[in-house]
Amino acid sequence: PRKICGVTSLDIVRANKFVHEATGAAIETIDVPVVGGHAGTTILPLFSQVPACKGLTPEQLTAMDKHVQDAGTDVVNAKGGKGSATLSMAYAGAKFGNAVLCGLAGIETTECAYVTRGAQEELPYMASKVTFGIGGVKDVHGFGPLSDYEKERMAECLKQLKDEIDAGLSYAAQNELSIEKATNPWDASSIPAKPSAPPQPKLAPSSKKTGNFKVCVCGGAGGIGQPLCLLMAQNPHVKELCVFDLTLAMVPAAGVAADLSHLETKCKVTGYALDKDDKPVEKLGECLTGCDLVLVPAGMPRKPGMTRADLLGVNAGIAKNIVEACAKYCPNAILGLIVNPVNSVVPAMCELYKKSNLDPRKICGVTSLDIVRANKFVHEASGAPIETIDVPVVGGHAGVTILPLFSKVPAAKAFTPEQIEKMDKHVQDAGTDVVNAKGGKGSATLSMAYAGAKFGNAVLCGLAGQETEECAYVCRDENSGAQLPYLASKVTFGTSGVVKSQPIEGLNEYEQKRLEECLSQLKGEIDAGVEFAISNSLNL
């Protein structure tokens, strides 16, 4: 039975974050043991065992105890009944999973969990710190010393928890698994009667130099936006994250922010929402002022019967409203646009920036998903370690304008021309493959969020003084000799954003032919974006 664990990590994650917020102590130095169960009064955070809590008053500790118990309800209320703590629970589940996997890999790791207890303990099932090893649960630790308040709460916890355990045991008494019983029965004596002593905390402030940047995700309550916000809230360079969306979003932006505010990171998360007829340039001052990076997974998906021109007409207008607000409130921020059609929307927005005497290189089309896919497909085909593969993907970000340069990747040297051509097409069509696999019920939201966070991290690393390369679709210098005024290629990000865009050169015969096809298609899409900019201006 010790192969089965209840995942209670979210209680610990929340307790750690609330202590950080109340004390200002570095988040990486806080590790609150949360024992008992995983609902209501059965959740018992042992703040007395945390050095950072020593200065808190009894009233503060009582309020924080209740805050941990009620945190799930707080998120449900913030989401207006349209969801629960899905994002923070995913984070906590991954934290638990990592502890187990580290243990299985031979790195013993401790994480609180709800597991079977020994015969001499108060109840047969309780949560406490558990050390995971190569066989799974290695040690179940005791609670350690409790304060007088915690002793009172423990009595309350055990009383409630006993009834809930008994309900589970009653179910098990009337049911069995529909499988043959194991030939080597489990030995109940293998579980120690008493728990081991609590482990000594091994916590220290991080020595890594990180930035303290403000990031906004516009469209942060959508299918791409929510997982993108989850990833950005974990980025060590992000001190403040703003989640903006419309009030008609499927989940309120304030609810997404409340959910993510429980993550045990230094990041403060705030939600902002506007009605669809509100103008961002008039109402997003607080949200955007001081932003260093704005990621924009916004716009409508292409619907059946819609031409690219139709899609551009709708989404360029959506992008313009956000870009206009950024131009007013954070003109030096880097804007990462994930708005289709990227090949046209980015030139449109860059040209509008030019007309307002702003730097068009502050606006980037996020093409990282093409690179992510190309890297994965080479890894699958070659068996080379994924971390050794970095396929430059140049051109644009749709159909034949996506050009992976496999000739520049050592792992792809042994591929036949047929394999290269097939993989090239696979990268181009990968988005459609995901839409089809989802039966038309969604697109590549998760992998796009991952790719958007990868792009965002490259920008933030650059802003923090660590120059970082990432492919992106950007405005080219008129004197660079670039084939078109807007192209995707490897870009170096530094303290001011885009430092250098690499030229597209050194191609093999197949890639040169494909580049010609790419440029022919891309030129028309760029021209459509420029045409939009000619007939529009930012209202600044």
C-alpha cells in the first residue's frame, strides 16, 4: 500500500508562499511541513518549525493557518465558479512527481505526502514528510515538536481525519480489484511501527544571479495564456506577472492570477480584465507601466471559410489595440507576438511603431515552436540527446515559409534526402497534426505555451545581462542585405532586447530551393501587413 500516495504538495506550496509574503524571507529558504490530511481542518501547517516564522504573532499564525486551509476555496471564488486551482495543483503535482523520480533515480528526496502509517501511530493514514528512494517510499517521518497551538489543532485534525479514513476503509471492505492477487503477498511487517525522526532542512538562498522583471501576458486566461502564465510565474527572472484578458474569457483573469499567486516563487501575480469595447490604451496603465516583456497569445483562430486576409483584418486589429497600449505605457518593453497570421501581424505592428518613432525591433514574432518541433523530430529520428540538438528555423511562421535548416545540425548529417524532405514537411504541418489529433477541439496550446516561455526566458536572460540566442521573426536592418524586411532567424537578445539578427546563409541545395519558395510566399504576407499599417496609426 505504500506504493500509493496522496499528493498533498499544494498545501506545502501554499504555506511556503504565504510565509514568504508575510515575512519577506527568500522563498528558497522556506519549507513548511504540512501534516495530517488534505482538506479543511485536517490540513495542519507546522509554522513553529520554520525559522522565518519566528517573528510572526499568534494572530498572524492563526490567520495563515486558516489561509492555507481555505486557499482552494479562495481560488474557486476568484474564478467565479468557472474553475478550481488547476494551475497551482499542476505545479504541485509536478513537484511531487519530481521528488518520486529523483528518488527512483537514486537521489533520495523528501516531500510531504499522505501515506500508510505504522501500527503505533495515531491513525493508519496521515500526511507528513516522506523520503523517496529507489523503491519509492523509503522513510515516513514523524511530525517533530509542536507548539501548544499546533497540539490543539492536531487533536482537531485527527478527529476529523479519522471519520474520513473510516469512510475509505468501509468502501474498501465492500470492494476488490478485478485482478489476480499477487503471488508474493505484501508483508505488513515491512512498515515500521513508528515513524522516523523529521529530516533536517537543507535550505539556502540561491547563489544564482537573476533579474527582477515585470512581465505581462495579454490573453493570459486563454488556452495558450494560462499554461504560459504558469511557466512564466516559475521563471526566476520574473518578479511580477500581470495576467490580462477580456471579461468574456472562459476563466476570469483575476482567477488565473489567484491560482498562480499560490506558487512558491518570488513572483507576485495580479489579474486585469477589460470589457471587449474598452480601449487598452485608456485602461491598462497600471498593468503595463514598468513592463519589461509583454507576451501576446491573443486573437481569433482561423475558422472554416476564413481567408488569411479575413484573419489578418480581425487579429491585426486586436494586436493593434495591445501594441498601442504598450507604446504608451511601456515603449521600451520587448513584445512577443503570438497572434496569427504572425507573418503579416508582426510587420503591421512594426510599421505602426515606426510611424510613431518607436523602435520596431522591440516587436518580435514568436516562432520558437517551430524550433522546438524540429529539435524533437531530429531527436526521435536520430536518437541523439535532445540537449545536443538546435535546429535553426528561418523564414516565417506558417506553411512553406517555415524552413528548418537541418544541414546545420550534426545529428541530421546521416539522414537521407527523403528523410530530410519528410521531416521538413512534418515541421510545417505539425500544428495541423495537433488540431486533427484533438478532433477539432483545440490547437497546440500546450506546446505553444512551452515555446512562448522559451522565447520569454531568452529575452529575460538577455535583459539580465546574459546574451542569449533564440530564433524569432523580426524587422531586419535596411543595410543588412537581408532578403526581405522581415525574417525569422537566430536572434541574440541582450540588455536592450534584440542585439543582432543572424543572416540566412550557408544553405545546401535543397534548402536554397526551399528558401526561394519560402521568400516568394512570405513577401506577399509581409506586404499585407505593411498595407494594414499604411491605412492605420497608433492613437498616441
